[in-house]
Amino acid sequence: MGSGDDWPQALGEVRDRALRATDVSFVITDAADPDTPIVWVNDAFTRTTGYTSAEVIGRNPALLRGPATDRAVTAELNEALAQERAGSATVLNYRKDGEPFWNQVSVAPVRDAAGTVTHWVGVQVDVTSQIERQAAQIAAVQLERRARTGLAIVARVSELLTDLDDPLALRNVAALLASDVVAWAGFFLDDGGLRAADGVDLSAVPRGRPRRHGPPPAARRAADRAGDGGAAADDAAADDAAADAAPDPVQQLLDGVLDGVLELDVDAEHPDCSASGWLSARLRPVLAQLPGAPTVAVVVPVGGRRRVLGVLVAVPLAGSAGPAGLDGLDENAHTVLYLTARRVGMAVDNVRLYAREHQLAETLQRAMLPEQAEIDGLDVWTYYAPNSEHAQIGGDWYDVLQISPDVVGVVIGDVVGHDVEAAAAMGQLRSVVRAYTFEIETPGPVLDRVDQLVAGMRIPRSASLVLATLTRAAGGWGLEYSRAGHLPALLVRAGEVSQLAGASGSLIGFGSSPRATARADLRPGDVLVLYTDGLIERRDRPLREGLDALVAACGEVTAIDSAGVGEDLLSRLADAPEDDVALVVVRLPDPLSDGDSPRHSPRRRRWLLPGEPVSIGRARHAVLRTCRAWQLDEVASAELVVSELVANAVLHGWGQISLGLFDTGDGLRIEVEDSNPAPPVTTDGHAGRIGGYGMQIVERLADWGWRPTRRGKLVWARLRS
């Protein structure tokens, strides 16, 4: 969403500066000219090729080709140009001074509004070092007869590393190496000190790196000599200084002081508190059981992007020394260990990077999930799904507030962006709107106060929202609302849909005049739908058409509960959303018509609940409403089962709780997901105290099971009919 007419121009200037400042070469050519001459290059192009902008403007990009350029590869790029499609290739090109370099070229057409290709954009990356390194590695492996086996093992290692969620993944990699390359192998990660990477969660983010791997020997001796007074302390300090001065090659490898691999003599003298001493003590019993009882192990650093994450320790095969390798380690084994350590390092680094992002996203999501309570007289259903491309972080939000026993606030909003800054801005706005709504209640004045505060806070992102308050009245509810640059809420009454388009205004923070408040009366059976643009916005259609589709879908909904209305709208409009989706559905129950024949609405329901005890009551109310809407008989059993499953998730899980209800045709299926991967356990209760019988109750009423999920586990139960 823009903030003014100058926004596209400012964004264009930032884009131009970014293209000039980047280290990636960009070239733009004129597609209208048969010779496709260059019309623009950035500074990175001149640095990479040696040609100035003036020397290449008007010339064909083929000027970078030379005598050893593979014409078959360039023909592939020419074919992509002829077919007006994107293409890429790695080409041997030449700089202005004649120096060859490997150029990874990607080209893509630039089309105008009519679809005509007007220009071509080329992205060029100098990959000479990577190509030469790969060639050197392949040549080294091919020198020995065991090269094919080594490459096959490396490929197998890559396959094993695709599943780092398996806590035994690195043990399996080490076992693969020990099957043919070395006599024994093991991984040790440096997470606050070395530890064996066997059966550990590789996605766990380390929180520190103590310098010592155990209490210093002098400190232990000083403790043993209690009573010696200052003399013992002086001796301890002297011994500590000596231990610190002793060489610690393994620690130097972990710190990046040493490069390459090292040989560790496990029988040599190392301070107990050092990394070398700690590792030697754990390797001695292992080496003692190998043929010939070797005393030397090879230590290979496992490097990540910014630091060494740990080490790969290997014991060479007996009699496998080679002239080009280390003592006791032939060249092929050296290469395989190096490649394996490199792949393991990048894989562990990637999984931890993802874990950090996911942890940050989940923390933000948990902090901003509304703690919605059950509201007497209203049936409220909420839904939020961030776009999976945005690391589970988005700027959409909703809130449902019990302002007083007879006044309820509902707000839905959208902050521009899909990053941590957008989420932070959203959190600030949500808190501000919530605070002022409890104080003032009338939507227009609330947004006036929000405008004033936001202008002073200088929140860097634009935002839109709709704020509505519902006040209990005789025979229904009174609705007041105000809009700040947001799409209108919809009111559905007896199949007729009207847009609540009144009280419109500019985006939050840009209000220059008092905000208006519009009013409407709600009757039993009415449905209020608030949403963000992710529900209706698509690249292949105007926003107006998306809004018309939503209006049409609301008019066709037959569900008699808010969750059914929401699920129906999602099934029609949000199968493949291109943006974050937030949706709030408020329905006024109608005792006179809700007991009619069953409606043909989707037979599934979903809720996201905070991991707090209040969610148990919300879950019970949700299953009661759903069973009534679906006219199911097993209401009491369903209420009991869902209470136990949600209670277990609250007590033993963490993060959000997802509740799903499904009518399978053979009975009601209940699914509860939380972030604790540990499976549920049926117990005989807790001795001496109440509780512990939850899963026994579930087992008596339903068939149940569980399965791991990406974020934890899902426990399901199907009620017996």
C-alpha cells in the first residue's frame, strides 16, 4: 500500500541506487534492436569485466566471448532469446585485459503492459573460484582408484543430510564414512563446549561458548587443599596460568586460528580443561578397541558461514597412508572427509538458521495472538494464516475485545510488509488500538487518538484497519465502526450482502480531520465479516473483482455457525492465497431458525488457540456449536474428549494450539496440534494427587493416535458412533 504519489518515485530511486551499489553485475539490452545492444550496465559490471560503461553501451554482450568460449553453451542462451524466455548458463568469458573468467549468466525478458518484450536484463556472477575449486577437487579424487567410491559416499552423505530433523543423522553419516573410508569417525559440535553429536537436536541454537571444557585442575586441587589459605590460592592461580598458556590445537581449530586438519595424539599431555584434553579423554577408549589400538586421530573442522561449528574426528584405516595425504590418511580419504565436513557444516548452519527464523516467528506470533474469550450472545470465529514464503511473519492482525459485559470490540488490520519490522509495527499498533478502545469505545475518536500517537511514534510502516464495536441492545446488537484505509466489512442478512463502506478515511497516521463513525443495527442471524486483502487479492485479477467474489461467496453461505461461515469462505477463496490472510466472522445466533434442517456447509472447523487454560473453555464451546450445527448426537463425548486433548496441550505443550473438527461420515474426528514433539502417554494417574487419567478417558470414548508434525505433534481422536 502506498502512502502518497511520491512513493513509487522514491521506491524507484532506492531501486536504482541498489542496482548501482550491488556486487552483482547487471546488464540491460534493447530487444527492439536486432543486435540487442547494451543500453545500461551497473558499476559491478565494470569492476568484473574491466570495461567502462562508455566502452560497452551500444555493443552486443558477445564482446565478452573469446577463443575458448563454448559456442554450444552460448547457443542455449541465444535460443532462450529467440523464444523470448528466461535462460541461464555458465560461460567462459574474457575481461578487457584478456584474462578469462567463468561467468554465470542469467537472462530474462522485460515486457511492457501489452506483453511485448522491450528489453532483456542479464545478471552475471563471476564463479571462477567455485569452478576452479570444483575442478581441483574432482581432479584430486580421480587420481586414486577409490575415487568413485569416495564420490558415491559424498553423494550418500548429501542424501542423509536432507533429513537433519533425524537426531541420528550425523551418526549415520559417521557410520557411512567408517564403512569404507576410515576405521572410525564421529562428529562433535561446539555448543557451549564440545559434545558428541549423537542423538541430539541439530536445530537447537547454541546460547554460548564457554572457553573451558571442565573445571581447571588448579581449582580442583585448591578445593582439595581447603585450609591452606592464600598459598593454595596462589598455587591455583599459577597452575591456571600454566594451563592457559599450554597449546590447545583443537580449540585453535574451533576458533579458526588453525586452518585445515590436524593430527591429535590422544596419549599426549593436554590440560583437562582444554578442548584437546576433553576430546582425547573421550577418544582413548574408542581407539583402544580398534585393530592395532591407534593413538592418533585426524580432526577436521566443520565450518559454518561465520564460525567453526564443530569437528569431524576420524581414525585412518590401517596401512592406508598415501604420499599426498596426511600421515596415515590417503588422499582420497582426505578429500572425502573434507567434503563431508563442509557439507555437514553448511547443512547444520542452514537448519539452525531456519530454526532461528522459525523461533523468532513463533515468538512473535504467540505474543500477538489475541487471547479471545467466549463472548456471551455472539458466535465469534477468527483465522490467521501467514504466507509460507514469509517465514511465518506478517503484518496482518485481528483482535476481539470484551470491553464490558455489553460491549465488544473487533479490529482487523494490515501493516505493509512481511518482515520482522512489519510484525513489530503491527504489535505496536495492536497495543495502541486495544488501549484506546477500552478507554473511549467509540471507533472514530479511538482512531483519532491512534493517529496522534502514531504520528509521534514515527512507526515506519503504513497500516490500514477497521475498528468496530458491538453494543448489546434489546433484540440484537448495535454496531459502530470506522475505517482507516481498509476494505469494507460485510454484513450478511438472510442471504443479502451489504458492504459497510461508511466512515472511510486515510491510512493510520495520516488522518488530517476527525474520523467519522458509522452505525448499523444487527439482528439475530446476521453475520459480520471482517478480512484483510490477502483473502481476495490475486495477481491475475483486479481487487474489485476479488471483492465481488467475496460478496458472492458470502451470499451463498449456508452455515449456521461462525466457524462454518469462515471455513466456507476459505474453501471458496483461499485455496492458494498470495498474501497473509486474516479473517474474523461474528454471527448473532438465531434461536428461532438455527434448529432447522442441516445446512450444506463444509464439514470441517479450525481454531487457533493460545496455550493457556482459557483455551479449554473455548474449545468446549467450539465443539458444542459445531455439533449443534452438524446435528451430531455425540455432543457429551465430543466435549469431554476435546477438553482432555486441549488440556494436555496446555499443560504439556507450548506455543499455539490448533484445534480441528472433521465430520468423516463415520464419526467426529478431533485433531489437536501443539509444539511439543513428545508423544502423549496413557498413564494410571499420578500417585498421591488428582489427574493423569486424561488419555484413559479419551481411549474409552474414541479411537486415537498421534503423528509428528513440522512444528511438534498432532493428536487425533475419532469418536465411536
